[in-house]
Amino acid sequence: MKIAVMGAGAVGCYYGAMLARAGNDVTLIGRPNHVEAMNRDGLLLDFGASQEYVSVTGDTDAAGVAGAEMILFCVKSTDTIEAGEQIKPFISADTIVLSLQNGVDNAERLSGVLGQPVIPVVVYVATSMGGPGHVKHHGRGELVIGPSAQSQTVVDTLIPAKIPVEVSENAEGALWAKMILNCAYNALSAITQRPYGEVVAGVGIWDVMRNAVDECLAVAKGCGVTVPGDVWGAIEKIADTMPGQFSSTAQDLARGKSSEIDFLNGYIVRKGKELDIPTPTNLALHALTKLQESKGS
């Protein structure tokens, strides 16, 4: 299949590389130095214990998505509208578009821009960029996608690429579960610039996280969303399964970039105000992260 990845960051590069090594024709849209490295050497897929170069095409222009049968949309939530407008002229009505993004409303916002359905995807993977053309995989990699007429095609494409995928009737709830996990960890990892295992070892941190999660669940209930599974159990497990992982928000701040915190804890704060549900812990985490973010601007 001809596949394009809009947003060649750590998540986009990992899934793009996995799909390319399974024989798909993959084009990644990214920054010039990253694209140059990929076109020169291939994309280095680094599992820690093993590394391999995967043949992909890099492009700096959104026109690179032209002709793609499937698009993995992996830009930051802050860039959803602008990036959607950039690719709109180059896609057709039957192009499968997947939103592999943090937050809970990106697929809806992107669909509004493109004027066609977008499949929401919940991403559970620990990755980081090791440099231009170099993506590091630290753990996991499964996806949960929403149901659609195109879902089976997506599954049939991802499974041979060794990407575990589940089609869920409650994709919205799964997106919220992932966002709540991010609300618990991302800001704390960003503010302290520490990985998850070190963050949770701090005095009182579990209580802070529990308060943030309780607020998120209250807001989810107020929005009429059923959050599946044992949310707190999943949050505790992250510290064990990814102790060395820095949150994407921490990685953004370390590079002096703006983060997605407005679409995580900030989203909870905004919704809480609309619903008259107090969210003091999320407010504090959002405000402190924005303060740290301003140091890099």
C-alpha cells in the first residue's frame, strides 16, 4: 500500500518504519534535516538491542501525501487545523485518514477541515528521536482504532507490519483513557524533566496524580463519556513498563518547543469550567507547564 505520514516525529517515524519494513511504500513529511537524512541513508529504526535502516521517502512538502491510499496524521494537536488544510488539496474522498494524536478531539477537528471521515486512533507506544533520521523505540506499540467502513483495511495493513491493533466500539472512551494517562504523567515529567520512574518516586506525587485523574474522570462523566477499563491500574502500570520514558511534553520542552498541554490538562480545565466541575490539580499542572514552556519561547 502507498502510505503517507504527515508529521515525521517519533510516533510517525516509528509506525512509518514498521509499515515500510513490511513492504509498504511509505513517504514521511517532515523537517528538512530529518528528510535529508532519511533520503540519504534510510530511516534508522532503533530497538536498543538491534538497529536497522528502513527504506522510506522523505518530503518537506505536504504535497508528498498525493496518491497515498492511507495517511497517518501524526502532527501535534496545536498544528491539526493548519496541517489538515495543507494536505486537503492532495487527498481523495476514498483516502483512509487516521489521526494518531494526543487529546480527544483531533479526529473531529481534522474531519471538519478535510470534509471527510477521519478514524480516531489511540496510540500506546514509547518512542523518541535519536537525531535526524533516527527513531528510538522504548516499548509497546499497540493501537486502538474507531470503527468505520475502512477499519478492516486498516487492520489488514497494520497486522502484517507487526503493529497490534484493536477496533473498539468505544474509541471515544479509549481516547479519554489515554488522555487521562497523559494528564497524570506528561506535565509532571515536563516540569521536572524526569522520566516516569523517577517522577512517581517523588514525595506525594501519587496523590497529585490521583487527584488529577479523579478530576479527569469527573469531567469525562460530565461529558457523557464512559471511560473503559481500570484507568488507575493502567497509570500505575506505566511506571513499571516505561520507567525510563520522558513524556512527549517533556521532550518538547527540552527542545524549546511548544507542547500539547493545552489539549491535555488544559482541555480538562476548559471542560471543567463549562460543566462547573472543579479541576484545581489539572489547573496547577497546566499553569506550571505553560510557565516552563514560556522559558523556551
